[in-house]
Amino acid sequence: MSEEDDLSAWGDALNEQAEAEQEETSSSAAEDDPWGAALNEQAEASNNSDEIDAASFSALEKGRGDSSEKVDLDVLLDIPVTLQLEIGRAKVSIRNLLSYTQGSVIEMDRLAGEPLDLLVNGTLIAHGEVVVINDKFGVRLTDVISPQERIKKLK
């Protein structure tokens, strides 16, 4: 059997399988797929949409936002966030990345002594410098980004 005959036989077998699956799904589509049946009904109904009812909304109540319904800010204050201190970035090729071994030095895009970025959930909020207190690293904030500047960066 030649390669063309093999390919032709595979094509015929795949067509037969697709036809068999199509017959199975069409015979029991409503029973096995209630979502499909519902979508078909909706499509038929939209085709016969001569009778469209206007939606009616009740008036908004003025009672909303009363001082009696205080928002509990303590719930927001307990939400955890991720703080990241970024010392710099570097773009390297995969070839260079794979060649790194223990002791390799990677050059960052920042100069020594330059302030680091403090990110909260990926958003820059401050610049600072590294400090060591009782053998633990910390950061001393030198410049905090104003909320107005953060909003400008979002746009």
C-alpha cells in the first residue's frame, strides 16, 4: 500500500467517524444537551421578536447611602497585599540565561546607590533604600508616590 493510499484510508475513516458522531448528537441532542436546546429556543424566539416589551425600572430610593449604613473599613484593612522591592531589571537572551552558573554576575539597569522601587501588588508606590536592622533587611522610604500620580499612571 502506498503512502497516498494510507492517507486516503485515514481520511475516509475520519469522515466516517465524524458522520457517526454527528448522527449520534443530532438524534439525542435535546436529551443530552439541554443548554443546546435552550440556545436553539432562544434563537428561534429572537427570530420571532415582533413583540418586544420595554423594560421598566423602579425609581431609585433616596434612602441609600444614609449615615445609618456605615461601611466597615476594618474589612478592607485586613486584606493582604504583596510588597515587592525591586533593585533593578535586566533583559537577557535565553542563551545567556542558560549559561549562568553559581557565582555569575548579572548587570542590572540601575546604578549602585540609586533608590529601589517599592511595589504593592505590582503598582509602584514609593522609592527607598535598603537598611539592615538586627541582621534583617528592611527599606527606608525616601519618596512616596502621591495617589494622583498613581492614578495618572493607570490611564
